[in-house]
Amino acid sequence: MRTLLALLGLIVIVVVVLMAFGFINIDQTRPAKMPSISVQGGQAPQFSANVASVDVGTKNETVQVPDVRVNKPAGNQATQ
């Protein structure tokens, strides 16, 4: 597989070099043209779905929050 890729790469390099030195000259003799396409009629699909309804509302509630106290140990001071 590597040999095939290396051979293909070498061929591409040789073609590019030959084009650069003018040994190969490629000229476009006819311009490209997109094909003409005609689309007629058609219909988009239609779907019907019965889904549940969701009611969103707010209400006031009283929530008890715990009181947190931090006590530092006595006699353990940081050095400055």
C-alpha cells in the first residue's frame, strides 16, 4: 500500500515538474456547463402530533437555612 502511494506521489510530482518546464501543456477547449434541471410540483409532508401540555408557574415557599458558625482554635496563630 505504501509503495502504491509513493508511486502515485512520484507520478504527480513528475507531471507537475513537466508542466512547470513546459513539456506538458493542457488547454481548455470547451467551457464547463451545469446541467439544466426542471422541477415541477411536489408536496411537503404533513404531520399531526398530539402532545402533552406543560404548565409552568411560580409560588412562594419558606425554606429554613442552617446557621453555620466557624470557631478558630485558641492559641494556634499563623506566623507572619
